[in-house]
Amino acid sequence: MPELPEVETTRRGIEPYVASARVEGVVVRERRLRWPVPARLKANLTGRRIEALDRRAKYLLFRLDGDRTMMLHLGMSGSLRIAPAAALPGNHDHVDILLDTGRVLRFNDPRRFGSIHWIRGDVRRHPLLAGLGPEPLDPGFDGAYLAGTCAGRRIAIKPHIMNGRVVVGVGNIYASEALFRAGIRPSRAAGRISAVRLAGLAEAIREVLADAIRQGGTTLRDFAWGENQPGYFSQALAVYGRAGEPCLRCGEPVKSRVLGQRATYFCPRCQR
């Protein structure tokens, strides 16, 4: 599933092609996504100018004139491509947005867990966004904030930092990697970690996500951004997917276990 770094990489990859472009038409080949594609998407989008492309958590926000927003989620297998308007669609190319630049923004989603939403007014009040925590790369996310969310909590730290109401965008891969960098065992109770160590974890989360964005995300199955360019952060993973292999720090075999119904990887010597 595309996580925050993949979505941010996608945003940066397609932004130069869509910012300031005007929508000339919309082709919907398949409406049956996670939620049905809005029936009036073509009528609402056509003729509008895309003023900016933002991101909130794993949602892409196409800011349009007239205080309108098209919000798009890539789901489990979705991707966006920029292609010449004359390029023939392929399998699972469900929605095309035709631009006045002679290009098309094409949404492909084999599993159809993605979604497209049409929003009037303040997008922050949309039910899918209203209850979300801070962005991990924003100044508001730091050790003091994280310590406040952990106080008195018995939940394991890994599912805690994966909770979007605590902080957005820390998916399974990046949670494992950040906890390794911070030297914290994924199963340790959130409320039993010192403020100093939580400050280190907050910084590790920021570093891991920033590194992944710089390297174009993590390619595990079918993620690719922009014009079909893969991410390379998978080549830098320290623990995720490396069960039984030697820890890159100490040589101890990396272990795996299921925590919060997710595969979790850690070094039993380096993380405590």
C-alpha cells in the first residue's frame, strides 16, 4: 500500500504537470472504487483550473478555483501517471483527467480500494480528515507532543505511532525502521518510555520519512510514481523484511513477530 512517502513522492512528481493546468474533460471507465466515483465529477471538474496540489496524510488534494477540492486516495494499489492525451488506456486505468497542456492525468487502481471525493469549502472539515493527527514532518510533531500522547498508555509503541489520530503517515514499514533507529522495542508500552527516548523516536520518524521521500518511496509490490519511476528506499531498509538476517549494527539475527495484526521486525539486541 502506498504510504506517506510514496504519496508525497507522487505529489512532487505530478505537480509540475498539473499546477495551473485547466481541466478540459474527464473520462470515467469504472466508478466502482472504494466509494463510487462522484456522478458529477466530469461536470464539476471540466473547465476548472488546478491551482495547487497538496497532501494531507495519504490524501492528495487538488485545489481548484472556486474553493473546490478533488481529494484522491491511492488505496492499496493505486497510482497516478502523466501521459500524452492520445496514449491508449491500459488495464485498470479507471479515470482520466484531460488537461489543456495536451497531457492526461491517469488513475490506475487494480484492486479498486482507492477513492475520489469532491469537496466544497474547507477540506479540513471532511470526515476523512477532521480527526487526523499532525503531519510528522511539520514542526508541531516533536518529542514533547509524542510524550503527551504516550502518557499513561499501555498500548505497544508501534501500533501507537501507526494510529493516524496520533500522527499521520507512519505506516508499517516506516514504524519498524524508525523504532530501530531509535533503539526502542516495538512491543514496549508507550507509557513506559522516557521523554528523552520519545524525543529520539520523534526525530527518527522524521528522518526515516524524509529519507524515504528523497529516495522515491519504497517499492515492495507495484508502487511507482509520476511517469512510472520506482522508489528505492527498499534498498536501505535496516530491519523490515529482514527476519533471520544479521542486524546491520550488531550482527544479531533480526526477529519478526505479529504485533497489532501487522508483521513487525526488530533487533533483539539493539532495541529494548
